[in-house]
Amino acid sequence: MAMEKRGSRSYYYRKVRAGKSIRSIYMGSGLTAVCLALADFEAAEKRSESRRAARDLAKRAEEALRSVSLEAEAEYRSFMLATGHHQHKRQWRKKRSSQRGGQ
């Protein structure tokens, strides 16, 4: 979206993507062009604010999920240790009994 000055007059063109190319659509000139440009700018600001709010919400949800995940992992680790397991190369294994078979 751009105001373009050609000669002494200003024109407003809206840019639209069509496949790989971008087309310019004539919207108006003079006061009409200024009003349309302002309306498009305000709409773009609203979309930007909406995206920012969605991004903030996703960030808060991710932080909450990370917190729950860390708590669950700590709980699982304490359970495995309490039941006689140990971790070897990121795998949980049951500890061997102290008695050797046959000896």
C-alpha cells in the first residue's frame, strides 16, 4: 500500500500478491487517496496488534507448559529413584540386586 506521487499529483495504490508477482491496484487520488491510505494503515495496525497479542498469549502458554513439564519430570525422576532405578546414558534401568546368581 503506497501513496505514489506522479508529477504534481498523489495517487494511492494497493499492492496485491498474485502468485509470484505483485500487482498494483489503483484506489484513488487526492483526498480520497489519503482517506483510503489512512484506513488501510489503521487496519494494518489492528492486525499487527492482534498478532502481537496472539504471540504474547502463546508465549505465556509455553512458559506454563514448560513449568508443568519440569515439575512432571522431577516427579518421575523421584519415583524412578525410589523404586530402585538409575539412569544410564539417558535410559532408566533397574538396579541389580546385591546377590550374584550362583555365588
